[in-house]
Amino acid sequence: METVGAYEAKTHLPKLLERVSKGERITISKHGVPIAVLQPYDARNSNDLKAVIEEMRQFRVGKRLEGLSIREMIEEGRR
């Protein structure tokens, strides 16, 4: 995986996107520190919003706070 600086990435973004569209992954760095990765889009990893909401609803089934209030949980988190 190639690394390019942020300025170079900004200046040559169309060329970098062309390379990424062909399957390449490119790391973008700022002052030598990696900050982002340009990689091809993978539709298999994108989540459908409705499916995510349904998963959250299913996760909640059968889970209870058992008498705890939001205030009690906040106070517990401050200790």
C-alpha cells in the first residue's frame, strides 16, 4: 500500500481515485502520520439503515434496566 502526503492527495485526488477504482489502497499521511486510507468501496460492508435499526430493536428484546434510573447510571459513571 502506497502512502502519499495530504497535500499531494489534495493536488492529485482524481489520479488517486482512478488508481483506487482499479483496486489499489492508498494511505494518506499528514506530517508523516497516517490519517486516512483510500480504498475501493465494498457494497458488502455497507449497512442498510433499516436493517441496522431492526438489529438494534432485536438486541433490546429481553433486556431491562431492572429498576435503575438514568440518573443513577449517570452518577455511577462519575465515580
